[in-house]
Amino acid sequence: MTYRVGLLVSAAFLLGLYLLFQIATRPPEAPEHQVFVNGQILTMNAENRVVEALSVRGAKVSRVGSTEEILAEVTDKTVVTDLRGRTLMPGFVDAHGHFPGSGQVVFSTDLNSPPIGNIEDMSQLLERLKDAHEARPDGWLTGFGYDDTLLAEGRHPTREDLDQISATRPIAIGHVSGHLYAVNSAALAEIGIDESTPDPKGGVIQRDPTSPDGRRPNGVLEETASRQVLLKALDIGITDGIRMTTHAAREYLQAGVTTASAGGMPLGLAKLLGPLSQLNVFPQRVALFPLLEEVESEVLSGEWRPEAMAAGRLSLPRVKIIADGSIQGYTGYLSEPYYEPYKGDVLYRGYPSVSRDDLFRQVEGLHIQKIQYAIHVNGDASVEDALDAIEAAQQSQPWPDARPLFIHAQMSREDQIQRMAQLGVTPSFFSSHTYYWGDRHAAIFMGPERAANMSPAGWALDAGIRYSAHADTPVTPMLPLQVVWSQVNRITTGGAVLGRHQRVAPMAALRAVTIDAAWQVFMDDSVGSLEPGKLADMVVLSGSPLESSDVRELLVERTFIGGAEVYTRR
């Protein structure tokens, strides 16, 4: 998922920033001293210690212990919270997502199918877009979240479908995976794609086989072929950028997320997030991974380092390489063919977005510059290329502290998990994928045997690998407890258990959305666990995630960042 904000250094922009400084509200302040007693406090420290009470002084945890011990600190100035048996734990750390992408709903049309949305066929999709076209008639008409495998017709919208809404206004709608776009004829003309346009490296322009020469674009653009669409359709102004960010921030706080992730964030929006953080437009800490493809020459030459853009609560711990695509978009790169042949091709295995040679060159260059990196890999062939590139780089440019991160690592084989352990690679699994797409992975994309090992957290723990888990929001809703539940249960929307042997215990699943996720972005010295000296980023849950029969039913009642209460459920 990518977004670009058109920000010109102009008098109007500077005036806008000045006005924002004037109207920005002061962030909530933490009490000098507050204590939480009579509860179940999950510290998520190295021993997974569970205590009854906790003391916070200013922004930081000062002590943990029994209720009796902590009450001994209370003075007439102490704010005392009686948890009454509820759970206090570290705020959730979004291991991988696209903050503030879920806020795009303020200017784009939600086209998700159940269980996320309610679009079930092409006519409903087009009607939803038509309503949006009439309500907001200017600029590009955009939508997000459509899923061809959940539409009754079982196909992507085409240019002809979208031309029914408008033949003159550019229209672009994003696939739920974020790796494909469907556009109308006006959009194709706007970005200069026609019969003579070749497929770009790492992407595909889908064609209409019934056209006279079989070369006419049908409107579906895969991977790098959709980049121009992203730049055009999602080149939003500062007003929409702020609206999107504040909407997403509220949503994340309600879910208890105190540290967000902006993975693969284009520089346009990245340049907005820093000032907005300084203005306290959003309170979360944000780990931003800029796309290497946007800054490759500057980064690999040593002219620019990601941390140069850090501002406010925005950090840039890694750059991101997108090595392949999406399994459910048939663009993930596999070693064996897809289970249900793609367009009748029984040998089709997907393809890499970055060639093997380029991947080796990029990883070696990052090792030379000592810049941490994350690699998006879904298919096992892409995982293999990435592992080979890391192994080669470690041999030519040894870097013991590289700690490479694999984003998704969805179809990693058991032998590849063992190689990750040997090479010091840490994966972040899209664990709730088993719920949202598990049935279709078993029946359509991977077949039952391979699908049972998607997002293999069980193998990772067996190999001694520290991993995290994520929701990839806005691909799926920001629901950290859904991510926890999926790791523990691995139940699909259809009620099937997908890979019982890959299940993990509740505590391991909770670590994957707190301290282990913080470790992956080099923030574990300050967030991710409740220990003396660390920031009091915390959530109060209505019950125990260790004991609940369905952790998804627990409510986030309060959210704290740096000891300050930033959300209270009404």
C-alpha cells in the first residue's frame, strides 16, 4: 500500500504549517505519579512476569510489584487506578502496516467484501463507486479493498466496467492486497498506457485476449505497472493528508496501538508525518520504512540516511525492498506452481518484483552503508532469493548486527526457517491472513498442504527465532487482538483449523505484538514491555488475554502513551 502527498515548499504550504502550529492542541499530560493496582499486569519482560500492580512517574514506569508494595508509594498527589481484576499490558506495537492508510476512507471508497466489508458482486461495487463519483466529482475517483475472489463474478473489474461510471474522469481502485489496481480508460490515457506499452520490469499490464492483436490493456495493472497510478490517484493534498492521519490515529488508539508502522511509505507522505508528529496531530510513535526504490541511488551512495528524516515521534529504523507481490493476487513468487492454475497456465509460479541480481546488489549495498532493511517476501522462491542475497552480503560485507527483517514471509518452508535462524533473519508474519484468506489459500492458491504452513510461527519458535505478527492494515482492519487470536487458533472464516501444528501459546502471540515487534524496529529499550525506566505506553483490557476463550471479544478500555491517557472507551 502506498500514498503520496503533493507538498510544495510554497507560501501557501508555509502558511498552512504556521496555522497548524497555532491551532495544534497540547498533548495530554501525564500525572506526576500514578499507580495501577489489583489487576493482572503483563510486563512482557524477558521472563514474561505477571504482577498485580505498577507505578508510573511522569512518562515512565518506575516500579512493578504487588498491590501492597505499590500502594505504599501513594501520597495525596498520586492518581490511583483500581483495575478490579482487569489486565494492564504494554500498548500494542504494529509490527507491519501502512499508517495512516486506514484513514484513506475519508477521500476514497471502501470496496471490501465480507467479512471486512459488504461488497458481494460487481454491480454493488460499481454502484458504490457511482455514489462516490456523484458525491465527490473532482479529481481522480479512487477506491480500495476489492477482492476478485470474493465477488460473485470471480474476476477483477475491467476498464469497461469502470467506464460505465465515467469515460472521462480517471478511476483507479486498489485490490485488497495492495499489489494490483483496476483502472478505467481515462486513467490509462492519463498515465500513458496503451497497446504499445511494454510490461515494466517487475510488473504486468494485463491484456484483453479478445482484442484484435491481444494487446489492448484490460485495465488491471500488477505490481510495478501500477506505480504511476499510485502517484496520480493518491497524490493527495495536505488537507486530505491531515484528515487521513487523524482518522487513522483515532482508530489505532481505540485498538490500543501505541506504536504504529508505516511500511513502504513514499517520501511525499513521509515528509508530512514528521511535522504532523511535532504538531501533535497524532500521538503514536511511528516506525517508518521508506521504499528503497525511491531513494536507492542516494542511500547506496551514502549521500542520504533514513534517520535524517526522523522528527517528533517518527523514526526511520529500516528501508524496505518489495521483492515480490501477493499470493492472493497471483503475483507472489513461488518455487512450485499455484494450486489452481492462473489463467490456465499449469506452470505459472508468479514472478519477482526485483530481479535476483538487483536484490543481491541492493542488499550488499545496504550492508556497505550499514543501513538496516526489511524485505517484503511472500512466496518461497522470493524467500530463497532474499536468503541467498543476505548470505552473499554477509560473506562479502560481514555485518553481525544487520538483523534483516522479512515482511510477511508467508509461504516460507521449514528449511528456509532454519536458514533464517542461521543468518539472523527475523520474520514478521501476516498471521491474521489465516483467518481472512485461509480457506481460499487451501482451495485456490496453495492447496491444503502448503496452506497449512502459511505464516509458520510454530516452526519459527521451534527454531529459536524471534518473530512478530501483524495485520498489514489497511489490508485488514487494525485489530491486534485478532492477530493474537489467529496465531493461537489458526481458524479460517469458514471455521477450519489451518495448520494446527503452527499454533502458538497466548503469551508467545502477545509478545509478537508487543516486545518482539518493538525489538524488530530497535525500540525495545523504550517500549514493548512494562519495566522500570521504560515508557509507560500501556493499554487496559476488559479481561485477560491469557485466559479468555476468545481474545477478540476483549475491549480496549484505556490507552496511555508516555503515561498520558490518550483514549478512554465511553
